[in-house]
Amino acid sequence: MGVLQEKLSSFYKSRWLVFVAAMWLQSWAGIGYLFGSISPVIKSSLGYNQKQLAMLGVAKDLGDAVGFMTGLLCEILPIWGALLVGAALNLVGYGWVWLVVTSQVPVLPLWAMCALIFVGTNGETYFNTVSLVSCVQNFPKSRGPVVGILKGFAGLSGAILTQIYALFHAPNQASLIFMVAVGPSLVGIGLMFIVRPVGGHKQVRPSDGKCFTLIYGVCLLLAAYLLGVMVVQDLVEVSETVISIFTGVLLLILLVPIVIPITLSFGPEQRHPEVEALLPPPQNKEAGKSQLDSDEVILSELEDEKPKEVDMLPASERQKRIAHLQQRLLQAAAEGAVRVKRRRGPHRGEDFTLTQALIKADFWLLFISMIMGSGSGLTVIDNLGQMSQSLGYDNAHIFVSMISIWNFLGRVGGGYISELVVRDHAYPRPVALAVFQLIMTLGHVFLGMGWPGSMYVGTLLVGLGYGAHWAIVPATASELFGLRNFGALYNFITIANPAGTLVFSSLIASTIYDAEAEKQHRQNMMLRVLNASEPLKCEGSVCFFLTSMIMAGLCVVGAGLCMVLVLRTRIVYANLYGKASSSRLRL
């Protein structure tokens, strides 16, 4: 009985159980992606026009992006408390919308409906923040894969929830709003005592690589399966029995990762003797405090005194040169020849507050490059319908489904590739972001040129690049600015999405599209007479050519900013990952 109790305790405290539970939580967290499915029933039930519905969409985007309060509450409340707040917001927001749509409560004015949509979608930020903060702290040396996988499941949640909803086959579309209100809230409450930091840095095992390989395999299988199901359901009329089978297989795939914590906790004990050596021995904080302060002072002087060519030396030679320079500074300080300055604020790689990060050039380089990349990518996603129609495609559904899959694979693949860069080469992670932004540049060019089949290639490249941003940028922020206030930093970074779409979609794309549509309308007198009451439409590659070229150029600028950040942070990544990389090479 004692052995079983010990194994159950080990299972409950396993960082892999937390990771798997966070994946399930993220599978229900992307409720914002379902707005396109619930907006028609809101429009028809309340008699809204397209402009009023667009205002609800803006409220949804703001609720999904504004997470200042989320970051603050995650620092004050326990993790389970933050999840409970998110579940309550989701239930109240979308639950009230469901009551209004089904005429069970009086109809509210438009501003109140916008507020409810904002509140309901804002609950999603609590699910995202809790999942990322918990798992990044539990897997500090695998931040890229962890962030990529979790954000990938959030991006794929719309397709997952749509398939689960199809199982019920409810004739009333308003029931989808009910599922959006109740489903994520129940999942969040059910997992609120599981998703939490558990000291995962003390649970390093030699089998971790195999566990991540299994997770990646599940991700690829899930993406391929959902893509296949979407194509089948789009081309063939399937029965309820087939839909039930499709959904059952989907749920089984989502359950497969639980095998990892079960095997590690209840399987045969396989503890490697070198595992504990991977962790630094505990030190007496009080005894070492004065020495730490002294080292910090000398390190701040080293930044000013060391020659620039030192950073370009091999790791062993660089350490010797730095140690020699530090010894000279210590001796000079003791003799009074050097007046040692106290540093102001933390250095790169240490724990920053949001206020401290906002005055750093590194943070703004990362944030602006995020606006260039994710903003242009989201603009393509939001305008896929008009893009495909302007190029002569009747059904935009296939492109929407495909870009959601490429977005998922970009998030998972971006985390994996960037982790190879830092773990195997000790090179700054933003170099991977620069590569994906150049890939997005090609995608924008394909979309703008309008060649035959270019929509398929363009959505593939833009989807992969856009998804990679949400794996690489949060991991980079945690490495440069620390884990202590990661929740606040992450939620500030998410503002890049609405900021980018405000510029690219609202100001650039819509203005150019309307101008081209008006030009075509004036040139075609017959069309002008027949469609006088219909909104203007633009046809041909010219509709989005200039917009795509502008976004391609700005992605190149974003890649350039990433390379500037790479040059500024080489020493940080050499210190973080250089030892692990060199030891792996020796083995």
C-alpha cells in the first residue's frame, strides 16, 4: 500500500502530467477561433448588420489580446485561482450571450454584447497564461518545444471543438455558443489543481527526449488526421455514425500522451546516475549573498572593460580571458585604482519586471519584429475569404482549414527547430524567427502575384511562419527577461497581434481593396447597373498585390531586426546553453 501511495504521489507531482493536462486545457482554450462559426447565429437572432457584427469581432480580438490583468493576477493569485477566474469569465461572458441569443433574457444593446464577448474571450488569456507559465517553469531547458506544442494545441482548438460539436449534431446553431460557454469552463475547473509548477527542473530524466518524440508524433498524427477528416466531410456527405467514429478516434489521439506520466510513475524504476549531476547543488543563500553582490558588481564592470573580440573566441579561451580580466578588476578595486559602479537593474537572462523590460532595446526589437510577422500573418488569415474570391475560388473553406493546420505545424515545428539552434549550437533563438519571417516573405509574394495554385503555396508558407512566431517569441522573452514575471511579459507581447492587424488589415489592406474595387466598378458600366445595391467587389490579383508586397517588405525588415537582436544576445545564449552544447559534443 505504501509503494502504491508513493507512486500515486509521484504521478500527481509529475511535470509530464502537468504538460499533458496543459495540452488538454489548450485544446479547449482557443474559443476565439470559433467566432466565425457562432457569428452567423448571433447576426440572424439579433438582426445585426455586418458593421455591428464587425464590432463584436473587434471586441473578441481585444479580449483575446488584452491580458494585463491576467499577468498581474497570475503573480498574486495561486495558479488554481487564476484558472478559476478564467473559467468564470468564460462562463459568464458566453453564457449570457447564449441566453440573449435564445431569448431567455432581454436583448441587450450592442455595447453590452461587445462587453460580454470581450469578457468571455478574455477568459482564454487565463488558460493560456497558466499553461505557459506552469510548463515553462517545469521545463526550463526545453522552452521552445513546450511553448510550441502548447500554442499549437491552442491554434488547433477551433478544429477540435468543431469536430466535437459535430458529434451532437444539434439542429440549433445556438447550442454551439452553449458549448463554448460551458465546455472550456468545465475543463479549466477540472484541471485547475493539476496544471501548476511542480519543480520540474528536479525531474530531469534520460528518457525526456523519447517523451518529446512521442508528443511530436501525436501532434503530427493529430494534424494529419484532422486535415483528412476536414477534406472528407467537405467532399462527402457523412452519416452520424461516421461522425461519431471520427470524433471517437480524435479523442483517443488526444488521450495518448497520458501514457508518458503513467509509464514514468508506475513503470520500473530507471534512474540514471548522472541525472542529479545535471542540477546545481543547493547553496546557502545567506552565506553567499555578499559574494554574489561582489560578483554582480565585477560582472557589470566586465561589460565595460572587456574587448569586443573576446565574445568571438571559443568558449574555453573566452572563459580564461574573462577570468583573467575579472582578477585584474578585483585587484584594482581593492587598491582603490578603480571605482566600482553598482549596476542599474538586471542584466539579460535575469528576472525583469515588465517595467524594466519596457525600457530595454532588446524587448522592443522582439516586439516590433513580432508586429511585422504575426500582424501580417493574421491579416492574411482574416482576409482569406476575399483573397480566394478575388482569385476566382468559390469556396474559401478549404483554405481556412488548411491554414489552421499549417499554423499548428508552424507552432510545433518552430519550437522544435529553434530548440535545435540553441541546444546544439548555443546560438540565439531569434535567428530561427528571422528564417521563418523570410519564409513568410515568400508566402506574401505568392499570394500577391496570384499565379495558378499560388493560394495553396502562399497559405502554406504564411501559416507555417505565423505559427512559428507564437513558439519562438515567448520562449525568447523567457530566456532574455526571466521566468519570474513571464506571465506579464507574455500578455504584453500578445498586443502585437491587434496592433499589427490594425495597421495591416484596417489601414492598408481594406483601403487598397476598396480603392481597387471602386476603380473596377467605375470602369465596368454594366456591372455598375446590375449590382448597384450590392457591396463593391474586387477581382484579380491586383486586389491584394500591393498589400502583399508591403507585408513582404515589412517581413524582411522584421527579419533584419531579429538579426540585430541575435548580434546583441550572442553572449547570453552562449552562457545559457554553451556548457550543455560543449558537453554533448564531448560525449
